[in-house]
Amino acid sequence: MHFVCQQVSHPDYQDVEAAVEAMKSVAMSVNDTQRRFDALQEIVRLQASVYEGWEGPDLLDANTLILHKGDLVKLTEGQKHKEAYVIILNNEVLICKKVSTNKFLK
């Protein structure tokens, strides 16, 4: 939102300018809150996707953000490669074995 005020000398100019700044601040706060909520919901979905239930502390107790997630392949000399699914949270790293589409073993 962008306003251009033509009459800087108008008696309501400062009040309108202050109101615009307050609205910007509220909008930024709402957007930040929504981003945090979405990040927490993603952690909840992740924890629910672990096969046969979660066997550890609630991921939300220590984490607020998933930093990265994806497939990892370990290549070893003379052996088959090993595949894992890695989730890097802001305070933990989970290494899982993928057992089916969107289901993982911790």
C-alpha cells in the first residue's frame, strides 16, 4: 500500500501518516504470525507422517521451523548405496528410512 499526500500542510496529515504506519505494522505482525503458524503446522504434519507413531518427545517442544528436508544417499565402497530421508529442524536433525510415499521410520 502506498499513499501520496499532496497537501503536507493539511491538518490531518500527521494523523493519517501515523495511521498508515500503524496499519503497515499490524499487517507485518499478522503476516509474521501466519508464517510461524504455518511452520508449526508443517512440523505437526511431519511428525504425523512417521510410520507407526512417534516414539520420541514432541517435535514442537524444541523446534519451531523446518530448515531443510530431503533424500540423502550414502555411497560406500563395495556396498550398495543406503538411502535415508533427512529433516533438519532448528534444534534437531531427524534421519529416517522411507517405507512408502510420505511415510517414514525414525
